[in-house]
Amino acid sequence: MPTITAGDFRNGVTFEMDGKPMVVIEFQHVKPGKGAAFVRTKYKNVITGAIREESFNPTAKFEQAVVERRDAEYNYNDGDLYYFMDPETFDMTPLNRDVLGDAFKFVKENTLCKLMSFNGSVFGVEVPNFMDLEITETEPGLKGDTATNVTKPATLETGAEIKVPLFINIGDKITIDTRTGEYLSRCKE
């Protein structure tokens, strides 16, 4: 396993600490007038999502964490288990609901995602940043009502609820930003 030092930290660098994978969110090399230099680091446990801030000696050594990302197609769910298929080997991987993350509520069947694993165990799912989904339930839109920044609740085909502009109707296809859960635009047919 390759090692890295705290002096090598950059945003997005992954390292192992106490046998757990961490990713650097922010870093700052500090060289005070007196005393030794240090690296102020904000990092996140990629499995639990816990964020910590800590200062390290620039020569402190860490194992480099190898987080594997591989394509998998979301097929279906059965209760709390969600099944993903490897597009090359057709192997099925069942995952528990608590591994999926908040953005997964915008994913429909047959969507290509990325499974993230560390030492062979899957800890998370990366979903596409944008999804085109159909509105299944909302109040009817009023013709000519184009007031800006006025929204109404709507239910998507995946069951997720979001806020949409007043002119959106049932059956409309819209684009959602899965990172924020916000309406972006109406899809062009």
C-alpha cells in the first residue's frame, strides 16, 4: 500500500486513519513565525460521513486509501434491499437502504449509478447529478400565472416530493439536480 504524508494533502485525497477511509475536504499548510509547521485539515469519514478537523505534522505518514468506484445499474428493490447489476458480469449486488443516501430518492429503475467500495465492502452509491423525471401529482397550473419564485409541491414518478414552479402540470417531464433536490427545467420532448 502506498503511503502519503500530511504535507501531500490536497482536496479529494483519500487516506486511511485507524483503518477507516477518509477524504480531505479542506487543508491549509501553516508556517507560524515560531514553532514547527503544521497542516490544518478538515476531513470526512467516507463510510459514516462524519467530518472532523485536526492539525497534523507535515511529516505524519498515512496509508493511501483506495476507494473503488464501479458502474452498476439500479434494477429494483424488495423491501429494504435495493438490487444493482454489474453491466459487464451481470452479477447482482443487494444493498440496504441506509447505504444509498438522500439523493437516491430521485433514481428510477434501470439508472446507471456508481457503487463506492473500500476493501470490498460497498459503503455508498453515487447517483447521476441530473435526472429527468415525470410529475405524477401536483395542483393544476394556472394559465398566465408566471410569477417568479412562486412554487408548489409536486410528487415525482419515484415518489420523491419537490417544489416546482406554478406552470408545471401532471405528466410534465422535468430535470432535477439530485445534489440539491431542486427543479432545474422542463424537459424538451
